[in-house]
Amino acid sequence: MAEVVLARVGKVYPDGTRAVGDLNLNIADGEFLVLVGPSGCGKTTALRMVAGLEEISEGTVSVGGKVVNRVPSRDRDVAMVFQSYALYPHLSVRQNIGFGLTLRKLPKAEIRKRVDEAAQTLGLEEYLDRRPRNLSGGQRQRVAMGRAIVREPQAFLMDEPLSNLDAKLRVQMRAEIARIQRDLGVTTIYVTHDQTEAMTLGHRVAVMKKGELQQVAPPQELYDRPANLFVAGFIGSPAMNLLRGELSGAEDDLRLNVGGQELRVGAGVLEQRPALREYIGRSVAVGVRPEDMEDASLAEATDGSRFTSTAELVESMGSDVMVHFTIEAGAVVTEDTKELARDAGSDVLGELETPHTVVVARFSPRTEVKVGDAVEVSVDTTRLHFFDLDTSAAIWDLPSEPAEEPAAETPAETPAETPEAAPEDETAAPTGDETGDEAGDEAKEEDK
Ligand SMILES: Nc1ncnc2c1ncn2[C@@H]1O[C@H](COP(=O)(O)OP(=O)(O)O)[C@@H](O)[C@H]1O
Ligand SMILES: [Mg+2]
């Protein structure tokens, strides 16, 4: 087992496609890190560079402290589990699991021992003599995991290993993968486009967009303190509602106008988000999670903490009721929200440029709201999120240093350039600098 470090890793394919840029990740020994993002954001490419299946265009990948850029895949001591687990149909489960070890000419007794142990971990003991075609989808996926486990690698690399399974089995296998990883304690990088999978599996989750890391943090932190609009909208289901609003008032009486409805920003918000005071008198992007709203007739809603609208769609989930209503506020249109819309498959321009926004609230099942009813929605205004409309960045802290100040005192704030300079969590937070650098580089290219 070993730590895996990606330092300023980039990938440009021969046709000029930039799939990954300036990717910095420190995956600790025994950690389960999930790489998540929309299809095409570079997850597979990043994983294949770690596996040695794709040439690394820029930066370095280290496993157990050794740079492996030039080490061929089979000598990297990492095991990859793919989405399509291609088992050999004519071999038994035992032979399939042990196949790689047989190729490596390990002693028969050693292979038998390792396969037996893996079968036990995976609950496959009874099936060792079966052929793959006589197994369920979940069992086949377990066999594929078994092939990786018996290699006793330094790290597991998994690329959407559950995406061929039906929903129920996926949930079950998800729990198993978590358990197996915990039992074996093997450093794991797991790729998925499914944010639920990412949140439930990862010790930390790294969110990517268009080849660039947006934020890496433990799941709850990602949810509670998204660094930008993309992470805010990508993590959480149903997604965070995003609306344009105007901040007014004073520090001790902060008001938010959203589509003509006025909210009083909850006490404590400015303490959590000191930089918000710079936005008084300006437009901001406001985020409201569905669970931070409730049927006002079931909750205490004081003045300045409610939306009034009409229920357009009421979806009962049993445990909750999703109520959709419209607010006459402009949609938040930034590069981030366009990317989210693209990922959700909606018609980007058509749907975003409207002066009203559909909001989804998660009500208690005790609500009696029906489609077409007027609704009063109470909003927990202490849990509102705020983002800059120009940069998409979440509004949290005031800049710690004036911009002109030399960076002498704060080297830890720049992204990790070397593995040593990277105390896990802080450096992992995005700085927003990457995009600027990129744009600068491109501009330079064009000058030539
Ligand atoms: N062999 C290749 N040649 C050129 N472009 C590629 C190649 N493989 C992937 N890409 C492109 O690189 C980007 C990232 O792809 P990929 O890593 O597969 O994303 P993900 O796994 O997140 O869906 C996409 O734009 C994809 O079209
Ligand atoms: Mg992929």
C-alpha cells in the first residue's frame, strides 16, 4: 500500500484535445478517493495515466514516493477494475481470479491461497468452480474485483465499476466496495460520474470539470462549503437551487431580493461569510438547498424568511414531498451553470435566459400542498449560499492579504507544486488560479 501523488498532471491527446490540466492530488496511504464529474471531464484519462495505460503529457505521478512516469503499466503495482469487466468465459471463477497470478508464474499453492482469501472477502467461495455465464451481474463484478485483490497491489484504480449494474445491485455493491476497501486498507482511486456514489464511498471527493480540479474535500464539506457554482450544483440531489438576487441593507440587517420577494439574511451568515459585506448593493448568485425549505404551514416562518408562489409539480417520495414552484428571478448564467445544464442534458441557451426560475423544495410528507395551490415556503435563511456572478466562486472569506503583497508568508496557499509541500486538505482546495493561468498561457501561445 502506498500514497499516490499527482503533481501538476496534464494530458494532451495527439489530436490536440486537452483532457486534463494541472491536476494536483495527494491520495494518502489507505485513503479512498473518488474522482467525480460529468462525462468527458477527464476522469478516465487521469486514472489511466496513474495506471500507466496513457502517457503523461505534463507533471508527475508518484506511487509510494517513486515517480512512475516512465514505469510500464505492469510494473507499477496498481490494479485497475474497469466498467466492462471482461471475464474469460471458458475459465472458472477460480481461474479468472487467479489469471494474472498464473501469468506472473506465481507458485500454484500461493495462487490457491490468494484466490481463496479473495473469494472469502468477496463472498464467492461457493462459486469458484462456476463459469462466468452462470453468475449474476453482481457476482461477475465481484470476480473482477477479485482479480485486482489477489494481485495485492499498492493501489486500486476503479473506473465506474458499477455502471453496468441495475440500481438496486449498484447500491448493494457500493456498500461492499466500501467494506472491502476498509478491510484491505488499500489506497483506492475510484472514478464515477454519479455524485451519490462519490459522496457515499469517498473519504474525500475530488470534483472535476473540463479537465480541471474544482475542489477536493470530505463529502460533507463539499456539500456544506462548495467552492464554486459548479460544485454547488453538481453535488446534491435534487440539486441546489440557484437564483439571481440583490443584496441590500446593512451588515446588521442584510436583505436579499429574489425576484421581488425579500428575504432577511439569517444571523450568523455574515460571520461565516465575511466577504459577503463587499456585495451589499450588488447582484449575487443565491443557492438554496431543497431541504432548507419547508411548507410554511408546518414550519415557523417569520417575515423575511418565506417565498410565495404556486405549486407547479408535487412529487411524493413517501419520506419527502418535492414541490416545484417558480420564482420570478433570473437564472444564474455563468460558465459553471452552463456546464451543469449541459451535463443535465438541457437546452443551454433556451432554458437559462428566462426571467423565472423553477425552484425545488423538499417538504415534509405532512404537507397538504397540491398542484395548483398557492404555497408559502419557509426558507432557512441561515443556510443560504452565495456566489460571485462573474467568477462563479463561493463568497466566503475576505482575501487574507492585499493583492500587491508578496506571497512570502503564504506559500501553503498556492497549489501543491511538489508532493512534500502538500498537507492534504488545505492545498487541495481550489484557488481559482488555474483558470487564470490557463488563459494566460493560451494568450501567450497566440502571441507567438
Ligand atoms: N484517445 C483520445 N484521443 C482524443 N481525445 C480523447 C481520447 N480519449 C478521450 N478523449 C477526450 O478527452 C476528454 C476526457 O475524456 P475521458 O477522460 O474519457 O472523460 P471521462 O472519463 O471523465 O468521461 C474528452 O473530451 C474525450 O473526448
Ligand atoms: Mg470515463
